[in-house]
Amino acid sequence: MRSSPMSEPHKRALIAAYYLSRFDRKGVRALGYETFAQAFSEIGSALGVKPSTVKQMRDGFDPYCSQVRVGYYQRQILRSRANVIEAYADLGEAAMSGIVREILQGGPQATCAYVAAISDVLESEEKVPTDNTPFATRLQTGEKAETFFQEQFPHLADFKGSSLEDTRKFGIGFDFRAVFPDSYKVFEVKGVREPHGYISFTDKEWSVAKVMEQGYILALVRSLDTVPTLSLISNPAQILAVNMRTIQSVAVSWNAKV
């Protein structure tokens, strides 16, 4: 039996499910719903998919996006989910809620740009996790590195007397902020499984690093699979040699008539 590409309604449902996973009950309320059950039902009705499908999609994102639910824990992520995360990872809650509202209210022509990043994933691929998407590995590596950094932070002598703030959900170009009484420094955490490897910065992360200079610190965790070690690199935009890579993503701008 020949597989067909994922339907447009299911692609739109994936984006809405990603939003619900990433922003949890705040996202539910922002869309005007009182409960997840209501959100699943009304999103499903608006998009022409089953409410249970929306819930299952949300659960599929949870291991990679939610800090509240475990979801369907798996070593590899489905290709379609990885594409959605890759495309929307840099957008904040306000931008994402605006996109989801438009998806729920608009027709195919109004939303085609939003689902384009998912690409022509086959329906059959929705049933079998793929082992050749690098994003899944990067997500798992990043989470492991961030946990190790949080464990090590209290022992960093240079930051004694500061408090560590978690800024990962804000999408502002860094993961954590060390706040002193009269100043602060920010950390972007990256990890590699071996003693040496490759890391990637989003355009926002790299732009913020260039602006903040010494105030921006790369917290690099090496040898994640054996004995992790933490290195702090101040002003990485000045120190590291990088190559630019272009990926398909969704960008949002805010326009006003004045």
C-alpha cells in the first residue's frame, strides 16, 4: 500500500499541539479555553481532526517541549514533530498564539506558510520513529547538558552570591541568567557527547551573544556520555569560529498602523 503525504488538517493540528505542549495551561487560557479537554475538542472541530488526535500529538511533543508532563518518552522523535520544533523553537508565546489563532480561523491559503516547514512527511512516517533526524539527538543532548549545568552552578566560585534564573521558556537567546545585586550575566548551555564535537547556535542566540559580549557565556558540557565536564567560555561570538547554516523556519513580525 502506497503512503500518502500528511494531510493539511493534520499538519495544522501538529502546530497547535506543539503550542499546547510548549506553553501548557498558559497556552490553553491564551486561546480562550478553560481545560485541555476543551482545547482538544474545539481545535479538533475547527481543523477537522479527532480531539484524541490533537491530544496524542500534544503528548508526542511533551518529552521535548514540556517541563510539566513526561508524555510519550522515546529515544527518537517522529520526523514531523522534529520539523515543527525546528521551525518554531525561536518564537515566543505571543507569536505562537497568534499563529495558532490564525490556523484555527483561516483556510488553506491563509495557513500554507505555517505548515510548509513540516514538508511532505508521509502518513506512514507518523507511526514509526525515524532514527536519522539529528534534531532528536540534539534535544536529548541539550536537556542532559542543561541539567548538568544546573547541578554544577552552585559550585562555581565566580558566581557565588548570585541567583540562577531559568529563561529557557522565554526564547530570548540564552538559557539561564545569573543575577547579582547590581549586575547579571547570561548562559547559553550546549553539550557534546564526546570530548569534542559540534554545537549549533540559533540566529537569535548568536545575535544576542554578539551584543552582550563578555556578559554572554557559553556553558559547554563535554563528554556527556561518560564523565561530563563543564567549561565556561565568555564572549563566544568573539572567540569561536562559526559557519552559517540556513534552515527552513517561520519568522514573525509585528506591524502597526501609525
